[in-house]
Amino acid sequence: MGGQKFEYDESGSTFFYFVLSFLALILVPATFYYWPRKRKEDPAKRAELCQCPNCVKKQLIIEQSQPYKGVKNFFIKLAIVLGWVLLGFLAYKVSQFDYEMSNFDPYEILGLPPGATQAEIKKSYRKQSLILHPDKETGDEKAFMKLTKAYQALTDDEARRNFEKYGNPDGPGAMSFGIALPSWIVEKENSVWVLGLYALVFMVALPTAVGTWWYRSIRFSGEQVLLDTTQMYFYFCHKTPSMPLKRALMILAASCEFDRRHNSEVIERITDNEEVPMLLRELPNLGEKNKEQPLCRPYSIKARALLHAHLSRMRLPPDTLECDRRYVVSRCPDLIVEMVNCVNQLIALAYARRIPRLPTIETIENCMKLSPMIVQGLWEYKSPLLQLPYITEDHLKHFTNRKKHIKSLLQLAQLPGDERRQVLRFLNDKQYDDLMKVLGNMPYIHFQVNTEVIDDENSTVVTAGAIVTVTVFLRRTNMKQLFGDTTIKEKGIKEDEEVAGENGEKGEKGDNDKNDKKETFKRPVWMKQTKKHAPSKKTKKPATSKQQAKPAAVNSTPPPPSNDVKKNKEPKKREEEGIVFFYKYHKQPVLTSH
């Protein structure tokens, strides 16, 4: 290895090869992924879109939300085109370099097979020299020099032996390794500029970029929510274990994402001093007199007022508060997910005896209710029929009469076509078509609940202290498939009863089969229980001595721990059981009970 030498590229050939390969490695995938493409509109999907004024306005707002999209696409195309032009130029430069001397083969130059005789070599040389000689019209100086060198290598005995033995007429040569960088980088007069460039890139630009990214990323959680907001959610959810819906909305509006000091995207206008107080006067149940921090801060009150206006469907100034309302609503889905995660963690900490207070099921339910409320733009107590276009509060009276009492979208979808058109007779044909498009695209959720005790001999039997796993399978379809089908709701209830009956029959043995068949179907805890009316005095019969009292149904799972633990005289071991929700973004969400 003593003959090895490392040299910089004097001619620039290897450097061009390096740049060409590196540029092609970046340019090909960048062109595939970043080249702006026009979306082909499907006429069928276009026909399914609602053309009501509000939907048309929404599409226009979405298009106007990216005013620089055309300019951005132009510069992206320009950068990609310039990259391909540079790639073509480098490919042309590389093709101009002559590498024939590095792979010198005299037989190939003379057009002879290896091992040709001296007579054949001289004959071929004379024939080609008449063509390639510089004095001839067809002459080529470079080609003639190669021809002469090849002739000398094959006619000289020593040069021929060297070529046959070493592959080079001049004998063995030293192996050289080159660095694919131009030689002017190491020249003395350019050393200051090269060192300055290295210092600028590796000591200024790179640390600045990494530091900026790091200090921005540590401010956010995994859901891209500010850590200050997450800490505030933990504080208020722990402070208020039983949180009503109004307070959950108040805490959501106090998120730091709506504060100018934490989020530079928030715009504070001078007109807020006049428009926000006017809006507050129209919202009597806002609770702006709350003195808790940060619920009483101006940004929190403004965001709360915008959310109340959104849920009440109030008209706001289009250039000021309306823009702020859109921004607040756009950030709410991620914030609601983070709030639910905080409640889940507090529940887990409570069962681990890390905190004394256990958030109630109403708290997590109210936090989850915020999501459909924000998406639908309706309060919880409002009719879901108001989600449909052209339907207002004044039109709800048409959905209730002596024969029909329509309160949900499912009931409206299950009506026969002629009856539905009769109910919506206050709409013209175009408005009716728009309403049916929206109704047909509404989701219909079919869920199946499986309850089991994993790693148990009889997994369907739930005993005291057992860890119960509840798996929920969700399948979403459109209500378009339910038009005119009046058996969906009854079918779902019957399926639940049959599944419950099968699970009960599998887990019973011996004489308990008859008693268990008499037990009524019990709904899951997350569904509203039907109220049992007390029997009237007329039908009540006194119990005789012959009649045996029926044993009360024993709940297999003990209730969750209460917030205030009563002190009993006799010491006893406290059992805590409850439901812990784990939310994951999968097609089949899992709900696990411990």
C-alpha cells in the first residue's frame, strides 16, 4: 500500500459524477412527491355535494384560506425544472470526459482480435492512418495519436509484454485514490473562504436550526398541544372531579393556544374593544364574571364567547370575529382529544392511589360531548335535525304531529320517500335534493360489544374482582343505505338482547338456568338506563306467606370509589372497580374495563 496516493480531482470529472449522483438521488423522489398536480374532479362525487348557499360559501372559504397556493406551486415547479436542467447539464459535462485512455486497449483501437500477428497489426495501422491522419480531410488528431500509441505498444516487444502482463504498455503503475472534490478547495488562496463557509454552516446555521426546532418541539405534547394547556387541563379536571358541560366548555376556551403570548397565530385587533363587549351582551349565560385564572383573562373570555356564538349559530362581523371563530373552531378537535386523555390519566392515577379524587364518568362524557357539539355547531339540547340545510327552529313543528314524532336523523331517513317528502313539503325540489344529499352522507354507526374475562376457563362469566375486557367494534356506514328501512332500530335492539341472552346461557350451570332466563336485559353503563315506574296502588298485591321473595340481582362488578369516603366503625378492605377508556386511532377502537 506504499504506492497509494490520495489526490483531489484536478479535471473535475469525479466531482461532476458525485454531484450528478447526489442531485439525481434528491430530484427524482422530489419530483414524484412535490410536483403540483391538479385534482381531477369526479362528476359523480361533485353531484353528491350539497349546493345550498352555506355549503357553497364553505367551499369558497376553503379555497380562499390558501391565497398563496398558486404562487407556491409556481415556485415549486420552477425549482424542480431548474433542478432537472442542472442535472442535464451535469450529464452533458460528464459525457464530454474521455475515459478511453484509462481503459487503453490497443487491439480494440486497431480493430484486431487479441493475439494478432505483426503483419495484421501493420496492415491495420496503415489502413486507418490513411483515414485518421491530420493532413487528410477525414483526419482526427486525437484518434490518430491513440492509433499511433496502440501501434507502438504492439510492435515494441517490451511494451507488448507489459501490456499482456500488467494491462498497461508502460508497466505496472501505482494505485491512486481520488477525492470527488475540486482541487481549488485546498488551494492556499481559497483557504479563508473555505474555512468561513465551514464555520457558517456547521457552527452557525446547523446549531441555529437544531436549537430552533428543539425549543419549539419541547413546548408541545404528542398531540401538538402546548404543555401549558395540558397542565391546565390536569389542574382543572383534578380540581373538579364532576365537571358539568358548561365548565368543560369554559376550560376548553381557556387553552393557551388562544393566547397571543403563547401562540403568534392569534390576532388581536383594536376592534375587539367594541365588538367583543357587544357580543358578550348577547350571551347572557357566558359566565364572564368567573374570577378563576386563567378563565377570567380577556383571551379566554373572547374564545368562550366565540364558541358560544358558534354553538348558537350567531352571525359575526365577517372580517374580524368571524375569522377568529374559524380559527378557534379549527383548533378545538385536537384540544378536546388532549382533554379526554388528561381525564383518562387522572382515572388511572386514581385507581393506582396516586391521587385522592377520581373523575366521574360524567366528566369524561361531557368532555367527549364537546366534539360533536363543535362539529355540528349545536348545543346538546338542540334538535339534531338542525344539522340539515334549510332547516330552522321554525321548521321543527313540521316534524311533529299526531301520527309521527320525528326527533332524530335516523327516524327521518327511515321514512318512506312519499312520507318524507310530505313532512318536508315546505322545501322546493332543489332544496329537498340538497337536504337528501346531506342526510344520505350522514354517518350511521353500528357497534358490537364483546365482554369477556381473558385467560379464564369460562370467559363469559364475570365474577367479583375479575378484570373484564370490553371490546367495541365500530362500523360506519351512510344513512343513504337506510332510506325507507324502518327495521334498523328494532333490529339493533333485538340483536343486543340476543347476544346478552346467549352470553348468559353460556355461563349458567345446573339449576340457575331457569332463574337467569327470568332476568331482564340490562343495558351497558354508558347507555341511558330506562326509568322503572313504580307500580300503582291498585295493582299492588300484598305478599303471602307462601310466596317466596325473589333474590335481588347481584351486580358482579362493584361500583367505583366515591369522592367522599365514609368512615365505618368496622375496618374493611376498600375495593375499587371502574372503567378506564383507552382512545386509539384505529378502525376498531378498544374500550377496556378494569
